[in-house]
Amino acid sequence: MTVANKTDVFSNMTQFTDTVKSQAAQAATSSPVSTQEFLPAVKVDAQTNSDTVEITSNKGEKKKRRGPIKTLKSAIANVKKFFASVGTYTKGVLKGIKNGIISGSVVYTGVTIYNKIKKKPANSKLGFILGGVTIAGSLIASIWNASLDLNEKKSDIDHRWTGHVK
């Protein structure tokens, strides 16, 4: 396998770049040119690829006002969602702490019993570390489940009180 000479591979590059530079200079000094004239190597259909841009703005549009009943329903839904959030996260944190303390103490006790059986020193920190990791994992898992439950509750509240609002 032979490698082509570097000059052979890029021999027509200078001719191409000179052409593009001259066309760019001509475009900058003369009247506007179409894409077809500027890039002759590329086939451009002027009818299908128009070079137009349409800019729109929503500044002039007014927001749609909702009626008093929809506003009241929305306010009730927001209050219900707030209390659902507080209640769900409080239950999740308390449940996580309770389950974490139980599982952490079981892990700590298990490590302590293992150390007694194997006659390892009593000041081993492994029980504290594993118990703490177990407590933290249990708390994180309970908060995660509480957030999932909360999403479901908020969805139910929105569905009942505000309907399918976009």
C-alpha cells in the first residue's frame, strides 16, 4: 500500500480556494448574489431552497385572561398541592429516619457480633461506617419514593381541579 504524495492529494486545493476568495471579494464589493452564483459546485434549486427568513414576535399579543372560576380553581389546586408536598415529604423523611435507624442498628449490631466472633478489636469503625451508610441510603430511598408519590398526587390534583390545561 502506497501513500499518495501530500502535494498530489491537495493539488487542486489552491485553485479552489482562489476561486472562492475571488467570488467572496466580488460579492462583498458588488450587489447581492444568489446562492447559485456564489457556490457553483453545489446544485441549488432556487425555487425549493429560498433564502428568506421570517421573524415573528409575540410581544404584541396579550395573554389570554382566565375567568374568575378558573382562577379560583387554580388557587385551590395550588393550596392543595402545597399541603400535599409538605405532608408527603414529611412522611417520607420520618419514614426514612425510622427505617434507617432500624436497619442501621441491625447492620451495626451484625458487624459488632462478627467482630466478637472473629476476635477483632472492639474499636473497629466498620460498624459505624456501614450503619451510617445504611441510614443514609434508607433516608435517600424514602425521600425518592416520596417525590414519586408527590408527582402522582399533584397530577391527580391538577386533573381534578384544573383539567387538562396547556
